[in-house]
Amino acid sequence: MKTTRSIAAVRSEVAKWRRLGLSAGLVPTMGALHAGHMALVYRSRQTHDRTVVSIFVNPTQFGPKEDYSKYPRTWESDRDLCEDAGVDLIFAPTAPTMYPDGFATSIKAGHLGDLWEGAARPGHFDGVATVVAKLLSIVTPDTAIFGQKDLQQTVVIKRMVSDLNLPVRIAVAPTVREPGGLAMSSRNAYLDLLSRTDAQSIYRSLKWAEKQVRSGVTSDTRLAREMSKQIETGKRFKVDYIGFCDTESLEKKKAAKPPVVILVAAKCVVKGPAYNRRYIDNLIIR
């Protein structure tokens, strides 16, 4: 496995693969890797000759009061996980490499970037779209693979790729979960035992809502109210939003009828490392 911080080195390595007729998959990450990321790597290795993992904590997708400076950075364990998983190349650029002096161009995520997480985190998806566009340009993969846990992100990226006619396929892999159902996330490391247990109610509420929808309940207001009660019972999380949305546009639906995606975001309200951090999840009902 090779590692580099150099854009030129990445392009040179991928060019060698191309001359040999080899395909390449990209798994973009912000590090603090876990089994969810490794599932994306596994998928890439199943379908491509070579796999690149990018590790870059992107400053432009963090708001001024968010946790950029404290976001977990675990380079040695990340490198070991990638090597054990059979990754061919890690691209771990610095912020000045990605955003050198004078950098002035960014991508607007548009209406999709203003919904849900975008409404709570203005400018977040502009930062996501910009860094992903740069990574796609640098690595030139056949496929970039993302996890469904960040569903709105995948919708934004697919739209960007389509709008800009970028020659890459975007693949979305199922969410990987901890034994209690909590969606795997680098931010889970902030949770203490009690908060982690309470956080499991997010997925339980999604599964409860799925059962209700499949039984014929269509009132999104009623479903969201009960889901909020389930999530907030332990008093460690406060619901930010619950939305029953179109699976493509993410616009709120008038009734919770399949196909529908349920989006949930909750903040931890207990003082400690997880305080005020956002935990998101979703479930698609077809």
C-alpha cells in the first residue's frame, strides 16, 4: 500500500494503472475510520482492480461553531485499517494542498443543499460538493463509493456529477450499524456508555415508523411526534428534525406513503465530549 499527500503523485499512480487497463474505485473519507468505511473499501475491491481511500478533514464543510479542530484524527490506526483491508493507495492531503493561497472557486449545492442538514448547517453542502469535485478531479476514479448514512450528501453529489457531466459513477452502500442499531459514525467515539445506549433509540424509532407506514399509517405529523418521544425519552438527545421525504428530491411528502425516506437528526444535550454534536440516520421504505 502506498500513501501520499501529493496531488501529482496520486495522478501519476492512477495513470500507471490506466496504462495497464486497470479500474479504480475511490472511497472518500475524513479519517477516524471504522467498520462502515471498511465496508465501502470492501465493495470497491469487489468491483475494481485498485482502490484509493482519501483521508482529509475538510474545513470548508464545517461551520464556525462546529467541531473541525476537535474532529478525531487517527492517522496511524486509519493507515493500519486500510493496509489490512487491501487498499492500494491512501491520499491524505493537507488543507493547504487542497486549498492553496488564493483559492477562490467553490461549488454551490443549490436547493438540495439548503434542505434538512443544509438548513441546520448553512454552507455545509457547498463545502462537501467542492471537496468531492476536487477529489474526483484528482483521482479520476471509475466509481466513488459513499455510505447511505449520509443520504442527503449522496443525493447532492449525484446531482453535482450529473449537472457537471463528470465521468464517474456514484455508488451508495448500505449503512453499517453497531450491534444496538446505531449507525456507525466517527462521532460515535464522543458518546459515553449511557449516551450511546440512548442513541440507539434513533434507529429503533425509524424501524417503528417503518412498521407503522407498512401497516397503513400515513400521517407524518403523528409518526414524527411519536418518533420524537422515543428518541427524547432518555433526555440525552433532542430531535432537530424528522422528515418523510421523496427519495430523489428530498422534498417533504404530503403523506408517509412508500416510496419514502425518513430522515432524522438529533443532538446530544448532555454535557461532555458529545455535547451538541449531531447524529443523523435515515431509512428508505420502498
